[in-house]
Amino acid sequence: MALPEALTRDAVFVAAIARTLLITHQVDPDRQLTIAHWVEHHARYRPNAPAILMGARIVSYAELDAGANRFARWAASQKLAKGVPVAILMENCPEYIMAWLGLIKNGSVAALINTNQQSAGLAHSINISGARHLILGAELVENYASCYSALQIHPTVWGIGGSQPGNEDLDSALATQSGAALDPATRVPVFCRDPAMYIYTSGTTGLPKAAQLSHMRVLHIMAGFQGAVNAKPDDRMYDVLPLYHSAGGICALGPVFMGGGSLVIRTKFSATEFWDDCHRYKPTVFQYIGELCRYLLNTPEHPFERAHNLNIAIGNGLRPEIWPKFKERFAIPHIMEFYGATEGNVGMISYDGHVGAIGRVPWYARSVQKIRLVKYDVEKQAPVRGANGLCIETDDGEPGEAIGAINQNVARERFDGYTQNADTEKKILRDTFKKGDAWFRTGDLMRRDEHGYFYFVDRTGDTFRWKGENVATSEVAEALSSFAGSREANVYGVAVPGDEGKAGLAALVADPSLDLAGLAQHLQKNLPAYARPIFLRFQKEIAATTTFKQTKVGLQAEGYDPGKITDPLYVRDASGAFVPLTADLFAKIQNGQMKL
């Protein structure tokens, strides 16, 4: 007899949590300090097993660990003491992972720099890391040169992957070091609370911040993903995300390094070569970002798109309107959406693949997973407080900001903050439910249903008010994206003279054959009047960060002036139809002569 649906959901949840707990106790205590100890474990007992595959190259666990040992000995030779940051600026490759594994073996802190940054932005990331040494891939020499004049302190640059005139030769330095196992008697003592690495926020609303991740935090994230995936030594993870980011560089590596499987990496994601790679390497798990799934759906049919070994796709940002299409077209049995901030203590995984859900906290787990939703004032951009000065938890179905209880003595509730104290304090909500408590602010609006499933609504800064109502940009984007011919939508609010709040503007990537009249009717059927976008802007592509998160700040600043924007612009008139936004109509809007 089949179990009731509610019991099935709970069984899946409990089994995943049990696996996560088991992971942290399946090796000796001295092997739980860092992820490097897990790699050493596999190198000792399964030395020839493949750890990393890239192109035609196969790196065994023995080779991976030996490479990490060379980096560790190099760091020690430079007298890089415990806790000293070292910046890494390299494209995806096996040596990237060897580098940060070696640094944490030495007790150093690896600052993982975004490889797409240049000039002032790159200088900012290096400056706030405090690094006096930088490992530089030969392919990024020009990027580094572009930021040189803006650096506050010029680190010693160690070139790797080819000749770099003027920089220290790291290839030669590593060649002189032994790859043998480190002597436990002389090894730097490293503890779980010690910092392991800096990973940078994506910078969608400003310059990136360097989040501090302890060894415990890294293990906690990796164990959570292995608990969900339950990877075995014969499993392979296909990871085409940047290794400098938490999704591609920590989450995806958890099932591999804890389960003893293999990691398949590329320099960059390619939608046209994705299924060829799956056919060649036969991965069983795929780590995604939602937009990658959209790119794959937009590709022509491929002969291998259903003839593959993928059992699980795990990631975040897969929008509900394409979730079933993605699963059905590509015949992937299990999709696991997760939520988590790199630096934060709020994390969830939808173990049972409930469409649209980013995770679940059943009623009986609330005392363990201390994640709450509090009422949020969109206009004031702050949580709502009652007459007693405390925050108010939302009801089922009501959007609110997600927060997580901070307890520095509990691993899953720690918040280690950023390298800049001011940035850290901004993310802490104090006197939340009682005087003296502290909670981590995610900056994300969510809603929770009666079964404990959580659903992403919007970023707090993205939700805006129009006609006295809150507009969730994600809801509008979903409605737009579900219309035939619309490929991608980026929704945001723009100020209009004489009107309170902000009017919705949707930047669209669409087929030339898009039916504007049909789109207007579609929006009337699927969105309340206040949520329907007032303006449309058609673009060839949507601006995004290197981790595929849409950027809105620049677009908001540009507004909707046809005299300054070359993209086609449309405005919704009194009849509800979209008409070209001419200079004459723009002037009438600015003068209050055209009602929106």
C-alpha cells in the first residue's frame, strides 16, 4: 500500500537529513577538520580513481592530492602563516582546486576572485581580500593589468599556466616541491572555526563583498548536498559553473569529494555542447543555475538530449514555468532546487522535487532549522515591527523576508560575515522576536505553504509598489516568460513623475514574431492590473552577472527615455495595448498628460 503523500514527503526529508548526519561521522574525527582531509582519505584508499575530468585530461585522487601538497609546501616556503589570505585569479581547471586545497592544508585563506572582473571592480575585490600574494592564471594577465593602478597594495604575483614576464614563476616553484603526503607532526593545526576561504557576492546591487567561510561552513554546505544527492564512487558531477563561486566551487564539489566520485569541469558553459559532454563523460548529476536550464530549452533538439545518464539535476533559480518542461523534455528523473546564501545561515533543499519549491521545513523541524519569514514593508525597505518593537512572523501564503537565527556556537547557525565589519552589521537583524536576539537577513522575500514548503518571491530590493500594491518582479517575469515567443524577461520598477511608487518595466528577449496584442491579453488573464508592466524594452540579450543573475541597477538608471535608449520601447495605453513609446508620448508621461 502506498504511503500518504505527506508521509512520503517527510520520509524523503528525514532520509536526506540522516544521510547528511551520517556523512559527518563516517571517517575518523581527525579527518573531519577540512575538505582536504576527505581528499586525502580517497587518495590513500583509492589513489587511481578519477577525481577530475576536463577535456581529455583525467586527474586521479592521488594526483589531485599530490598537487595540493605541492601548493601547501610552496605556501609554507613563502612563510604564509595560518589565516593569511592568498588571492586566486584563474579560469576553471584542475590546478584551481589543487591551489585552494593546498592553501587550506597550510592554514592559509583562499580568496576566490571573479575571473570576469576588470579595472576598478577587480581592484576592489583584491583590495578587500587583504591578500599580499596572488596566484594568476596566464589567461588572465590582461585582466590583472587593467586593475594594477587602482590597487591599494600590490601583491606579489605568482604566474601559473605559462610564462608571465615580470611575475614570479609559480610553475617552476611548484616543480621543486614534493607531492608526498604532509607530515602530521609538522602540519599546521587547523580547526573547524578557522577561516578557509573568501567567496564574493555577485554584486547585483553594488560592488561585491568578500564573505568569510570557515572550514565548518564549507563542510556543512558540502555535506548538505551530499546528503541530498547521496553520491557513490561511480557517480560523476557535471559542473560548468565558475569555481570561484559557491554553487560551482563548493556545492557541486560536496557530493564528489565526500562520496569519492568524479568532477567534470569546463572553462565555460556551452548549451550547444552540453549533451555531447553528457554523452562523452556520462555524468549522473548536473549542478545548474536556473538560466542554464532556460538556455538548454531554447536549443534545437539534440540526439543525446534524452540518451544520457543524468539522474539528478540540483541547483537554484529554476523558474516554475519551465521546471516541468525541462524535466519532461530531457527526461531527468529528479530535480532538486535549493536555496542558500554563500555567507548566510539560511539553507534549504527541496529533496522531493516539489515543483516551484526551494526547500521545506516541516513543523517538527522548526526547532532545528531556525528559518522564519517576517512581515516586510516594501516602501520602507525594512521588516515590519509591532507595537512592542518586535518583528512579526508571516502566516502561511503571506510573503515575508527570510531570516535565520544566529548562534555562533552552533555550526549551521553561525554567521561569519564579511571582511568589512560594516557590511557584516547590515545583514544582522537585532531584537527580532525578543530583546537581544540576532538573525541573519537574507534580503529575499519568500512564502511558505501549509506543508512547510518555501517558495521564492523576490529580492527585497526588486519588489516595488505601484498603485498601492506590492509587485513581485519574479511573478511578472514568470507570466511574461510563459508566453509564446518570449525567451527571457527582466522586470524592475522605474519612477514616473507625478505617480507614487514605481511603474513596471520589462526588458524582454523575444522572437521577432512575438504577438504584442496577444501578449497584452495574456498579461490581462494572468496578472492583476497593478502587476502588469507599463513599459516594455526589447533587447538582444539580458545583462547578467557571471553566475547568470540578472542585473537591474543600470537598467533602472536608464529609465524609459526613447531619446537616450536605442532599444525598441513600448508603453501600455489606456486600452491595455502596447504601443511604441515615441518622444511625444514620453513628453506627455513626463508632463502628466498621459495616465498610466
